[in-house]
Amino acid sequence: MVYYDLLAKTMKAREVAEELGFKTYPFVELQPEELDRAYDSTKVVFVRGGTLEQNKKIVRSPCDVILDATSVDSAVVQVAIDNNVTFGISLHQFLYSKKLRRAKLIGFYTRLVKLYNNMGANIVLVSGATNNFEARPPEQLASLGMLLGQTKRQAKWSISKVPESIISRKKGDD
């Protein structure tokens, strides 16, 4: 099985991710207010989640992944599904949160993963590594998915088949 880390942010992080067994792919990361910015359409487009209103706009935009979106409801999830927008969860935010904040993140994303699963939304797990020390092997990234309520099969799917389908769409292979 081929595993992808679509959001290793630096060249060194991508090199380490590849050494750990991941394939990487070019991406662009936008903030919600940058949705109108021009970008290379062959790259995977991540838009960082924002407020509920921003997220409604994001899932209607030509992006591939809404990243770390914490303000979502079932209507946002349904529009994302209809528009082939995947929900991304980055390990980075868990690595840099501490104590109560991390516990709240885990609880929050556990509820979101349950909502995504119940509605049939795609989830992609990414490292979000900003340096080589944050890169983790596929098994550890899949463990994040399992911690948040995915089965082992779903977690592996979130780092293999889901990113593969996004890349396929970008290449025009679908």
C-alpha cells in the first residue's frame, strides 16, 4: 500500500517523510481570506478552516481539502461531500498543544470524525510538518486517526486511498 503525506511543509520535512515511507505531492496552503488568490491548479489546495461562515464558503470553493476545520455542522459536511472537498486533520496541531488544550482537541475531533463517518465524508490525515523533527512514519499518522475514532482500516485509507484520489483528480486521471 502506498502512503501519502500531502502536507509536509518544508523540503527537509518532505525528504524525511519520504525516508519514512510516504510519497509527497505539491500543494498550496491558503487561509480562508485567500480563496480568490491565483494558484497552480495542478497542486493539492488546502484551505485552513475558519469560522462556520468561512467554512461554508470554503467548501463551495475549488479547494481539495479543508484543513483543521473546527466550526462545521452537517450542512457544511454535506456541501463538502457534494463538492468533493475532503476534511483534513493535521498531526501538527496535536504536537503543539498541551494538557487541557490537547484533551479538548482530541474530544472535539473525535466528535467530528464520528460526524464525518456518519455522513460519508472523506478524511485525510496529514503531518503538517514544518520541520524534519515533526515528520512521523505512516503507522504513527494512522494512529492519530484511530485515536480520533477511525478503525485501523479507515485510518490507513485516510493516508493512502483518500490522498491518492485527490492526486488523481489533480492529474485529471479520474
